[in-house]
Amino acid sequence: MFNKILASVLFVVFLLKKAYCIENEVDVYAVEGETITLKCENNAIDHWENINNSFIIYCKELRDHISPSERLKLTEECNLQIRILTHDYSVTYRCVISGKVPLYKDFNIIKIKPKIAKLTLTCNVNSGKPEETIFWIKNETVVSSGGPGSLQYTFIPQQEDNLQIYTCKANNSLNSLRGKCQD
């Protein structure tokens, strides 16, 4: 009997959760100091909330020019304008749309990671006799060679370079030595 009641309650909670959600979650990429506008794209927006710390601003407050802070503002369409600070990167803002069954849309603020313009790999070898030739190797392909003593390989990393293994190899006519670097 208890299992049937529990199953019924869970089913109702599942239905309510489905009815309450627009099935929309949006990742918004931003940098600190940038001002962004979160658009709910619905003319029946009731309010905005920060689900991480219970901040709420109602659209009716737009008429009264009330804002919870100088960095948060509502536009005429009741979209939320935010000047991004560091703590926003762990925050989800929610737009709630009024109706018989309220709907919502979540906005996750994500920090844009700076792109690396260039990456330089350096391989240093204690030179011997005879002098060595140094190689940088990626996926069994030599991408740079030179020496003796040191070899730098400079490139602009691309997405396909992620988690690739770069190997530094030094050869002379007597010995071979290897070291690895992972991008």
C-alpha cells in the first residue's frame, strides 16, 4: 500500500515538474565586466530569480524603477540586464512566465576562457659527443627538428590538439632519449 502511495506521489511530482518547465536551459558565455541581456522571449514574464540565492525581481517593479542593485536592471520588455561579476559564474538566473501553470527558462552564466594565441614547447638536452638532433613528435609525425642543446616548437593550439601527446626525442649516432608533454 505504501509503495503505491509513494509511486503516485512521485508520478504527480514528475508531472508537476514537467508542466512547470519550458524545457529550456541556456548557457550564456560572458566575461567579467561585460553587460549582457537575458531574453526570455515571452510577453507574460512575471519575474526573474537567482535560484542560487533567492534573489527575485518582479516585472511590475519595472514601472516603479526598482532594481535590487546597480548592476541588475530590467528592460522595457522585462528582460534582465546584468553587469557580470566573478560570482555570476556559479549562478543560474531564471525567468518565470505567468499562467495557469507557470513556466520557466534557466540561464547559466559561463566564463569565457581566454584563447591561447601561441604555445611554445621547449626541449632542453645536455649535449654530448657526438652532438644530438632534437625532434618534437606528435602522433608519430615529426613536427619540428633542430638542436643541439635546445629545440622550441611554437604553434597555435586548435581544438583537435586537446589531450594530444607531444614527444621530445634526442638522437645522436650513439644513443636516443625520449620525453613526453601532454597538451
